[in-house]
Amino acid sequence: MKVFIDPGHGGADSGASGNGIREKNIVLDIGKKLQSKLEKYPDIQVRLSRTTDQYVTLTQRANNANAWNADLFISIHINAGGGTGFESYIFNGNVSSRTKDAQTMIHEEIIEQIGVVDRGKKTANFAVLRQTNMPAILTEMLFIDTKADADKLRDSQFINKAVTGYELGILRFFGLERSSAEGGRPKPTKSDLFIRQVQQFVVDYGYNITIDGIAGPQTKQGLIKVLQAELNKQFEKGLIIDGILGPKTSAALVTVRKGARGNITKVLQALLYINGFNPGPFDGIFGEQTYKAVQDYQRSNKLSVDGIPGRVTWTALLK
């Protein structure tokens, strides 16, 4: 899972200032500390929009997150204007349910950790929220020009609590919570993360399933729906999108070869992993690792071993 952290402002743009402190410095400190926490978890990748006191345009921040194919974008800011407390924002246009989930989960975890006035979950037409392709939120952590808030922002213990709030919210968003009886948050396993990526792929495609890291019937049905839709789109098969491997869908299956790219290959990679064979990155590219995984699957299931998923191999994977 890829988390893009955006410490606001930087360089000549200091952001808000007050009570002897500057926004650009505090948000960079929070961003770096959050990066250190998240990098403890296997298979969670983190990238910052800036790691030093440098100026980065709003469009560059969004473009960098999009180019990286981030799964979550978090922009960190400090408020000003004489108020107090914490608030968060998502884009005020059309957003996915996952974007709303991200805001709710991260907002709630931060409030629980820092115990300040909850100014609410809001919407706005901010550029980094409008221009990003993934779930994106912007947070405003206290008011730099309110002395009581500024005193908290100077307190390293308060900052650490805030960072923990971001961390727990992100883990919750990716479904990586552990019950209190088990002693806190787990390190996510590769299998959980891969299945969640697969499930997020199905959701992003337009089919609503629960993202729980469990490769059950709902995940298989969702993948069949994606496959049916792609067969219709690419090959005009005229299939009913029902998530059922019926005779018409079976007859419509196409051969995929090494070098192929796209959503059909992503479905293939997902099915290989669910069936216990590692295709490498879940990237929709039929490369060497996916080719070897197909061969291993065919060999294990006593099929003709050629590394080419035709109708027989597809049907076996989809059952």
C-alpha cells in the first residue's frame, strides 16, 4: 500500500506563522515522523512531497502522487485565524466512498489521540484534493496564532500523539486494526495486503465489495465481474455482468500471453495469488514472474504447461 504524505508549504512559502513558530517547519516534522512509523510495516511504502525546506507547487504535489499510483494522499497543515482545534477536509465535488472512509477514520483517530476541540469533517475545493486520483484528505492541526494551540505544537509529546493518530487512522483505513486484547496494531502480512489491493482494484473498477483482506467468494465474484466487463469492452462479448462463471462467460474467455498489459492481466494476477501462486507485483503487466506463476499453477493442476492462460487455465483459476 502506497501512502503519499504532503507536508504543506515549504521554502519561501512558510505557510501560517504565529507565536514564534512557522507552519512549514511543524508539518514537515509531523510528516517525517509519520513516515518513520509507517515504514515499520512490511509492504507499506511511503513517499513525501518534500523532505526538506523546499517549495513544491500544489500541482506538482498532486502529480507526483498520481504518477506514483498512491493508494492514499494526506496533506498536513496548521490552521490560523484565531480559532482552536482540529479539522479535516476532502474535495467538495464527487468523491468515492473510500475517500469519505479515509477522512472519517483518520479524523477520528487523531481526535482520540490529541483530545482537542473537534471542528468537524469538512469539504473544500483545495487543489491537492481536486487534482489527486486516489482517496485524499487535508488536515488542519490546531491554530498557530492561538497561544494555547501554539504551545501544544511546540510540545514534542503532543506532536507524537498527533503522529500516532495519523498512523492508527491509516492502519484502520487499510483494515489493519487489531483488537485491544491482542495488544495493539499488527504488522500487516503480505497476503493481507495483496488481497486488500485486489479488493481495492475491484472497488475502484466500480463493484462494491468489502475490503477485509480475505479472499472469499465476494472477491472471486468481483474479479469475475471485472473480467466480464473487460471482455465486453475489449472484445464485444456481450456478457451479462453477474459475477458468475456460466457457459457464456466460459466461452468468451480469451488467451493472454506474455507481454500483455491491462485489467485482464490484473485479474489473472489476482487469481493466481488467491490460488496460492505468486505472480509478482499486482501491476497488470504479464512479465516473467507472472509467466512463471502460470506455469507453476498449470503444473500443480496437471494442465498443459506452457505459461499461456487459455480457456482451460482460466476456467480452473475461476472455479
